[in-house]
Amino acid sequence: MRKRTVAQILYGLTLALAVNFAHADSTNAPVVHHNPRYPARWWTPVPTNNVPAWETLPQEAGPGEVILSKRNELGLLSNFAPTPFTFHGKRYASLEGFWQMMKYPEGPDDPRATFPGLEWKFTREQVAQFTAFDAKHAGDLANENMQKMGIAWVTFEGNRMEYRPAVPGQHYQLIVEATREKVRQNPEVRKVLLATGDLILKPDHHQAPNAPAAWRYYEILTAIRTELQQAGTNSATQSR
């Protein structure tokens, strides 16, 4: 059995503590109305004190919406979640690790590796095995190096692509394909995604309204959910 990393253990503990804390403090919280088809805990109000500035809380969901909060099992749908998958023959510990490793040099001849004065604290392979905030931190360090180089591109299998294109391009397609593999290869992720039914999926962090398509993971997941639902309907029809 593969040993869990410290990041994975901490991620699990964070989810468990957050859920317990929310349940313990929800007795005097305002009632959030939700569709009885779905678990009430997805909308359980969370105390607003000491909440990170980046977070959108479960109770902030509008009618017909659900926040993909890391405070319950919906956190499995987050890019941060330790949901390993294999993509193009390589294993990644999380979607966030896959995302951030594209910012790192692919080899000694990569322009990013030879640019004078830069320090890369991690290798591309190391970042691919990171999850949650470890992966995000590695990406933030890479962003600083990209800024020093004056570049706005990342790479995958030697192909250079724009990182924040105005129109969805190759980077977006890679993120969609990798997300689809994450869902396909992790049965619990697939189960949670399908359990959201026809709810409007919303991010658990504040995001700019003009964020590139690849950043809107909740929309990517919605499209994958539709694919799974349609495949299930077709299978049921064919079996009759």
C-alpha cells in the first residue's frame, strides 16, 4: 500500500476538522434552505470568524447552487485534492500538481533552466507529486521566475503554450483532459460529482469574473458531469 504524504494526511485532517467544526457551531446559525435531494451538510453554515480571505463559504451558495467546499466531501472535486491519476503514461498526485509542474523546466536545455540568476527550488517531477498548498506554493515560486524571465508560457511534453490565453487553447484542453482522467480514475470523485445532480457548481474561492477558462474548474466539472449523466442514460436505454 502506498504511504500517504504529509500533505495528503493534513488535507484529510483539515477536511475532517472543518466538517466537525461546522456541525458543532451550526446550531445557532441561520438556516440555509436546500433541496432535500442533496445532503444538508453541503450547505451547513460555517462561522465566519477566522475564515481565510480567499474562501467562499458553503452558506454563500445561491438558489440551486452548491459551493465546492473543502469542508466536506465536495472538496474531492478541488484541484488541491489528493486524487492521483495517470496521464500520458505519468502519474500525478493531484490536478494541482499537474497544473503547477508545467511551469517548471523539462530538462537541462530548457530556457527556464538556463536563464541566468534563477533558482528552481523543486524539480518538475517533484511538483508533479505535490498536492494542495504544497503544489500551489511551488507554482507561486515558479510564477516569480516566469516574471523575471518575462515569459507567459508553460510546457507539456516539449510543447510551449500560452498560460493565460484570452481564448481557450492548448493549455485549457490539457486541463480538461487531465480533469476527465482524474474523475475517471478515482471512483469516489466520480460518485461525488454525480451526486451533485443538476446543482450549479461554484468555486470555494473568490475568482475574477474574467478568469481564463482553464481556471474555471467548476465549469469543466459541470461539462464532465453532463457527459457521465448522458453516458449513464444511454447505457440504461440500451440495456432495456
